Amino acid sequence: MKYYIIAGEASGDLHGSNLIKSLMAEDSNAQIRCWGGDLMEQAGGTLVKHYKEMAFMGFLEVLMNLNAIFKNIAFCKKDIHSFNPDIIVFIDYSGFNLRIAKWAKENGYRTNYYISPQIWASREGRIEKIKRDIDAMQVILPFEKDFYESKHNYPVNFVGHPLIDAISNRPELNETQFRTAFEIDLQKPIIALLPGSRKQEVQKMLSVMLSTTKEFPEYEYVIAGAPSLETEFYGPFLEGSNVKMVKNRTYDLLSIATAALVTSGTATLETALFGVPQVVCYKANWISYQIAKRIISLEYISLVNLIMKKEVVTELIQNNLNPSRLKKELKAILSGKKREEILKDYKILQRTLGGSGASKKAASLIVANAKS
């Protein structure tokens, strides 16, 4: 059968790649065309458009790039029509995907959503579009099943979180070789910096993160460079410092890190699953933040705290993300009671996420949906 998969961000590329592998195992004749990234292409999908061309952060940035977005939408519809898939699979990226889903449903295509749009965080009214345009949905967060079924009478399948598989299936790291390759001190414990995957995020977050380096000279600071950004982009942040950077090796870095400063997003959950105490950081364009504050009704911004329904990790948002406060919170997670409490809660978090096999379960359901 023919599958058309649309992912628009780095995390979607990761989950999409594992889904592609599982689809090919489930359906030996699978033909897969996709929007995503290098990982989805390497997994066997025919890549149509790279997410680097689609990653716009915040309301203001989206408005400034409306022309490009509308061109992408028009091209996507034309490409789907030409490929004529048995099913279209949407991965998160709701602003784009829900527009395509409406058109797809009107034109008789079967639609499947894997990894729900976060309508439980904002613009909950989008549930009506999902009910109208999505034939089936697989969710990856435990509270989402109750949200859709109990609150909105829309049946979904909870398949577990694919990050568990992505992390557990990694090859074992030779730490000495890794440190040597990136000129990381062989003895110093590591503080990992995960400033995000978009230029706007990194520009706002990384300078504040780096402001803590002089306070903790006994630690080695290492930036996790995003695959979507050129190495040269990080140059100004590294000049005149002993801070190191690794590119496309975030999981390897987290596997040996002692603590981390992390931009809010999927990375907060990844960091938790590696058992690394963290401080969550978030700072947006002022206009974007003011708009978001008025439409997002969540008590927390990090997936760790949302899943656990309490503050497991400290979240520093907007003006609270400043050098003084960040130093204080980083010190608290390097040793002592706060660190111990976080590590204890991380173990509960892992059990809550439902175990392994998310991609395989999702693929099996998608194949069944395509045949129905």
C-alpha cells in the first residue's frame, strides 16, 4: 500500500522514521512518500520536503512567512493528488496538517493522526476539525486518551511514547571515544545545553544558558547542536569560551550528562528519560508570548510536569529566565535533595508512559486503517 506521511519538525522526523521502519515491517509492499527530515529518508521514505523549510516559531514568525506556508500547502495537495496514497498519516505539526486533513477528507483520502496536536494546551475548539477530518488517531501521552474520549467523545488509541523505543534501541556509547572526538574533558562532569532547534529559540536561550559557565568551572559545558542548524550559526556563542558543541549527537550527550538546561519542548521529556536532572527554559518574542499566554491554559509548559501533574522540574519562563535565577536553579539540581527528588520522580514518569513498542503498535493500527 501507499502511505503519505507529513511531519514538520525534528521530533516528528525522529518519530516518523521509527514509524516508517515499523510500517515496512508490517507491510512488505509499503511505498512511503514523506515530508520530514534526514531520519525519515534514511528509514526508507521518499523525502518530498525537509522540515528545515517549514520550521517557523511563534505567532509573529508565522505571520512573516505566510506566503511560504501557503505555497507549501498548495504544493502538498498537488503532490498527494499525484501520489494517490491509500492513507495519509499526520505527525503533530497541527497548523499545517489540519489544513491538509480538511482538503484530504473532502477529496476522499483516508486520514490518520499519529501524535496528537496539542489541543489540550490551546485552541481546544480544534477538536471539531479533528472529528470531521481524521478517521483515526494514535496518541502517545497517557492523559490524552481521557481528554479525547471522556471529554470529547472521540475514540483514540494510546500506544505509548515512541521516545522510549528511540532511546532504548540506541547502540551503546563508548564515552571515552565520544569525549575525545569532541575534545571534552575526560574527567569533568557534563552540563548539557539544549537551546532548541530553531534559530529564534537558540538566539533567545543560549546566551542566558551560557551566563552560568563562570559559576561552575568544575563542570564541562556542552551544547547540543540541532541538526536543522548550520555549525557556523553557533560560532558567535562559542567564541572566547571553553564551551564545547556536539552536532546530531544529543542522545549520546544526554547519556553521559550530569545535568541539563533545556528549552521547553520534546527535549524536556527526552532529558527526563535519560535520567538527567534539568531546568526548563522558555523565552519567546514578546508579542508571541503575550498571545500565547492568553490562549494556553496549561499549568505547566514542560511535558515532564504535565504528565506527572506536578512540578517535577523547575520552569523558568520569560523574565524568570535570567542569569541570577538560572544559576540558583542549576546549583540546586547538581547535588542535594532537589536532585534526588527529580530522579525519583523520573522513574515514576517512565512507568506512566506505557512501556515500549509505540511505533510498532501505531504502524499496525495505520495499516489496518488503510485497509478498512
